[in-house]
Amino acid sequence: MLASIIRTVVPVIVGVLLGWAAKVGLDLPEGPVTQLVTIVITGAYYALARWVESWWPAAGRILLAAGLTKKQPSYDVAA
């Protein structure tokens, strides 16, 4: 479960940081615009990282988990 948590939190952190960076020098209103930019950037980053992972697993692990885990999450079917 730790691998899935890490692989969820890392893209969100990257999305927030990139969202802040995207606002530098722009006079955007706070609130909804910031949240929307963060969501779009986070989704795009995650999609790109998953695509990279399909071609280069080691690079994808670094992008998705910041090197904190080498495991991909596995989900068992509930009994």
C-alpha cells in the first residue's frame, strides 16, 4: 500500500510546485484558477510519467515515486 500512496502523493506535490511556478509573473486571481491550474498540471504530469514508465520503467519510477520505492502498486480482487 505504501507504493500506491507514494505514487499518488509525488505527482500531486509536483503538480502543486509546477502550478506555483506557472503563476510566477502572471497576475492570476487566487482560488479557483490556482486549483484548476494545479489539477491540470498534476493530471498531465501523471499521464506523462505513466507513459514514460511504459517505455522506461526506471525513469517512470523516478518520476512517479521520486525514487522512494521501486514497487508498482498491485491491487488484489476482494474475496
